[in-house]
Amino acid sequence: MKKADLVIHGGRVVSPDSIIEASIAIRDGKILTVGTADAMPEATETFDATGLHVLPGAIDVHVHFRDPGYPTKEDWGTGTAGAAFGGVTTVFDMPNTLPTTATPDALAQKHTIASSRAHIDYGLYGFLGEDTIGNVQDMVEAGVIGFKLYMGETFGRLPSPSTGAMLEAFEVVAETGKRISLHAETASIMSRRESRMRDTGRCDPMAHIAARPAIVAVEAVSRAAALAEWTGARIHILHISSAEELRPLAEAKARGVDITGETCPHYLFLSTDDYRRVGGVIRINPPVREPRNQEPIWSALQSGLIDMIATDHSPHTPEQKTRNDIWTVDCGFPGVETQMPLMLTQVAQGRASICDYVRWSAANPAKHWGLYPRKGVIQAGADADLALVDLNRTMTIDDQALQTRSKITPWNGRTITGLPIHTIVRGRFVMRDRQLIADTAGWGRSVHSIQKMPPAKPRNTELTMRNIVKHVEARPT
């Protein structure tokens, strides 16, 4: 057997289906073999992982690293450092930066920045809006992981497309096979309600949730699913926050729509009860909701209706999060570093198994985004993306100790059980013994080149905007 660069001995290797005591041999950034210690090849370096569980590195399909455009909030260096500390080895970054990632040139600029600063691997979303449909094919060729469409406005004030433009956008993306991630809240409902409350002088933290009742998600998910069913587009529902939107999600899956969904730790562990504790810090879109939503979301995650865990990592400065008028508080807070410890705490408490967690955080994201089996699994031939965790290690989350520039979260002071101790990306330690390996800045690379989505399955193609316009133009006068 070929000599390995690194062999990890003594750990307990976790998959969605099993936990085994095994050694892992790594060569040229990939897993060479997994097996007994005596079956391992000679190695340049060996590492003792006794007492640790070895997980596939988490894949977070929803982060905002703010770079380019908002470096005081976050950049690719600090964002991916936080990811490394959180056991995350791949992230997908959203397009609401400055400039918006809506053109091949803007995408190329972001690729240049990310490739020079990222400690971990990444994918980049392209912005899908009213006036960017014509850029889709060029964006695919320039290297996007998928597209993001905002049905409701959020940070960056990117305008929401009309339903007509959404249909056309879905038609075009369906032909590429790429997945469209959706901020599924209906803009017109939220805008009208917020305007009326502003007129009456309401600016308290609870006004934010009043402006965005669950019906905004129910309507948006239902509408998006109908358009996806008609066009054959693949869609992903971001940040599921309410019990009510689970019904249209389930109905769409039952009809055969290629639809996936994610939820985030804040919708599982926080509620309106926490508004009184942390005020505007908790403001995020969609909002953290009433406690009654938590159990249905948990059940949907455990049943597989919700496919994965993500974070919606959305950093802002402390000043931007602590204003008295809720409408002027920037929406979002960091999460990429705290997601794994928060979820592992639930494993420690018996709410989920470590195998469940691997399914939600690594295997399912890799499968649904065309990265499996290169990512999301510990087996021969896969990228050696690993999180070595101590399931018994406790820690109190301290905002000031986080890698993010933001330094303000609703998790400050929360005790967790279960912590990533080492993180390996393509065979290289990027975080070791809870210390960042500084010279790994720039080690991360875009995963779009290894993405292999299933063949596209567009539907009703004879009725697409492109074809009906061609038909009209071809008619004799």
C-alpha cells in the first residue's frame, strides 16, 4: 500500500448509520483507507485520536461572510477561521455582498478574495433577481454552487422579483440542474405590516416578529413549490422557522418536487421568550418565533422532512445590533462557530444521536448539493475533511472569544457539551488543539469544480418564456 501522509489512530469514526473504532489513512488530501490499525500503511505522520469521535466535517450551506463590501462585519479570513473552530470544513456563501454576486465579474472578484483568505473549502451563490436571469448560464460557467433568490427583502435590500420573473428564473435555472436557495418570506405582506406599525410608532423588538407572521413563509414556500413543480427546478428552503411552513414542504415532497429544507440552531433553541433577555441582538430574518414552533421543527428534522442543519451566519457589529429602534437593528448574528457545539449538546442530552447529527450536518448537504461522496463521508476516495470532537468537553460560549469580527450573539454565556478539538480540511490541520493554524489562510478552494448534480429535468419546456418569445418572433407578419 502507498505511504500515507497522515494516519489517525484510536478515534471512533461516525457515519449516519454507525460508529466504529477505526484508523484513517490520508494521502494527497484524500482518504486512502479506513480500517484496523494494523492494516494502515506507513505514514509520514501519525496522530492519536483516542477519546475522540471523528466526524465528516460539517457542510454549512448558508453563511454570509460579508466580503467584499462589509469588512467591519466579517471577512473570509475571520469567517472561515470561525468555521474551522466549529468543525465546519465547507461553507456556501450568499450573494448579498457589495457588489452583489450577480455578474461573472463580481463572482470572479469574490473567488479571488475567497481563494486568498479562506481556511476551509467553499461554494459561492449567484444572485437570482428580476434583472439577472440573463446572467445564469455565464454564472454557471464562472463557478457558482447554486443560486439565491430573495422572495423577501433582508440585509442588502436586494429587491424581490415578481412571481412572473420567478417563474422565468426557475425555467432558466432548471435547465442547468443547479439548485436555487430561497429566502421564503413574502415581501409584500412584510412591507405592508412593517409600514403600518412604523406609522403607529411601534419600534419594540416584538414588532419585528409581528411584521413577519408564519403566513409569510407558508405562502412563499407554497408558491415556490408550485413554480418548481411546473418547471422542474431544484429548490432549497432556507432557515425554516415555523411549524406552519412544514405542511407545504411535506406536500411538495409528496408530489415529487425536488425540494430540500434546512433549519438553524436558533429556531430549535431560542424563542420569543429570549427577546426579553437579549433584545435586538436576536433580530434575524425570518424571526425567532414562539416556543410552540420548536417541537414540530425538531420532529421534522428527525423524520427527514427537514434535510439539514445550517446556520445563516450573519455577522454585524455590536453597535448595529444594540440600537433602541428595532427597525434600525441589522438582522442576523454569527453562528458558524457555535452550531456544532450547540447540536452536540443535544446529543449529550439524548435528544439526537451522533449519527443523526452527521446525517444533518454533512451527509445530507453533500448529497443534495452534488458533493457526495467527495464530501460528507469518511471513506476511501473522499476528501479528508474531518472534525475530531470531544463529546464530553464542556465550555461556556464567550462572544469575545469567538473568531468572528462581530463579537455579539444570543448564545453568550450558554454552556455546551461537545466541542471540536481539531479540524482537518483535505488532509491538512487548519485548527489543532483549539488553535488556528495561521498559514492555512488561502488553503480553502471552491467546490464548484467537484459538484456533480444529477441530470437536469426541466418540465413544460415548450411553454418557457424563451420558447414562447421565440415562437412569437418567428411568426410571419
